[in-house]
Amino acid sequence: MKCPFHGSLVALPTPFRQGEVDFAALQHLIDWHVEKHSDGVVVAGTSGEAATLSDYERRSLIHAAVEFARRRIPVIAGVGTNNTAQSVELARFAASAHVDGLLAVTPYYNKPTQRGLVAHYGALAEASPLPLILYNVPGRTSVDLRAETIAECARRFQTVAGVKESSGSMGRARQIQELCDVALIAGEDQLIAEFMGLGAVGVIGVVANVAPSQVAELCRAARPGGDPVRAAELSDWLQPLVRDLFLETSPAPLKAALAAMGRCNPDLRLPLVPLEPQNLDQLLGTLHEAGLLPPGGRRG
């Protein structure tokens, strides 16, 4: 299946207020990304603290995102869990909720074999006709979705449309492209320009949550035939933001940044906790230097 997604696909956090999903803040975030011309949003992914959401919360989040987007921007639902049967049910639900695509992280903790990963993604592909994006992030899951396995999935399952590659290796990205024609999607914000230059269709990233216009522009400028000078300028400008959004485990820095920008509360679900004071000060200082804090906003 040809990947229908391109450009800056924003990995949204799940806003919380007093322990509950803050749907008003979610609507605000989606409206803002429509205004800033982001190319899509991802809900209930890693940045959305999906592992801490109940099944009811996750389904409610997906349904609300589609309702709030109103077809103005594509919605991709995170349906990956470490339980294939649960992921299949989420995929079916997401399709019934009329999302535009699915993102499925490799099962974490179980440490499946490569054959197990093929079987897992095969079950998801059979469960829904929607475009399916595989998600490899071994630093989070302790399992590496190998290039050969991605190629096998793309060959065997027609709905496999892309792979979000978050191993941090450009060598791995090149290997994927050599083995199959599945769409490559950057999963590391510091490698957006490199991935786009290699022919990736876009990025599913974190930094676009605070700098949506700049990341969308970078995706256009860095692709073959784009504007390499402008791409270099944007990459340099984004680098301090990317650095500080990962001072601690994401999405803790992201939520602190969005709170300072007046976009949503900084609330997290345990076991994630607020930033250390020195890290918060550094992050806020970087936001201020980038001109992203509102007038009177907190500064580092």
C-alpha cells in the first residue's frame, strides 16, 4: 500500500487534568496544529503515554481526536501494545472510529522473535484495511524490528504502508530502503533532515508539538529537490529544542514546555514525574531564546 501520509506528523501528548484526560486541551492542540499547517497528528502513541491509559480512555481519546479533527487533518491512532489480541481490538475500534491510519509499536517487554513480530503485524493487518505504520523503537521496547522483517511484512501484508524508524541509525534507514519500498518515516527529531534527504516521506516526532510550522517547513525544505540552505537553518534552530525536549524521559519535558506555552497542563501519569528543577530551568530558557513563550510566560 502506498503511504498516504507525508510531512510533519505530530506525536501528540495526552493532556491530563486532575488525573483525567483533558479533552478540551486535546481539542485546543488539534486546532492549533490545523492552524499551523501540520500534516497529521498521532494520538495514543508513546508520546501520548499510551501504556498508562485504560482501554476506555484510549478508545475515548481516539474517538475524540477524530471528532475534533473534522477531516481537516489526518489522525493516526496508536494501537500498539504488548498483547496482540488487545492491539487487534484497538485496530478494529480505530477503524470504526474513522481514523486515517494506524501506528503500532513493536510489543514491549515480551521480547518476541522476528517471526513473532511478523505474526503480530500480520494479525493487525488482517484486522483492519487502514494503512498500518510499523514502529521500531528498540530503546523503549528492548526488541529491534530488523530491516529484513520490515521487508517481509511489507511483502506479505498489503496494508503495511510505512515504518517509523527510531533506532537512531541512518545505516538502518538505508538498509530498509534497499530491501523494500515501504515508506520511511523519521522517528528521531535530530535526524529529520537526514531522513528527508534520503527520501523519507516525513517524521512522526515530538519537537513539532512546540514548533509545528518550523518542522513542517523543514520536511519540505530537506526533501530531494528542496532548499538545503533553509533546511540547514531550520535544523540548527530546532537543535536546542530537540536536545531539551529529551533532557528526561519524554513526554515529561514536552508537557512542561506546552504548559509554559499555555497549551495544556504539565500533568503526567506515574511512573513519570515532573522535571528536575535545573532541567526545567534549562528547557524554559531554551523556549524563551526560541521566542516560543507567550508574553509574560515563565522563563528560565
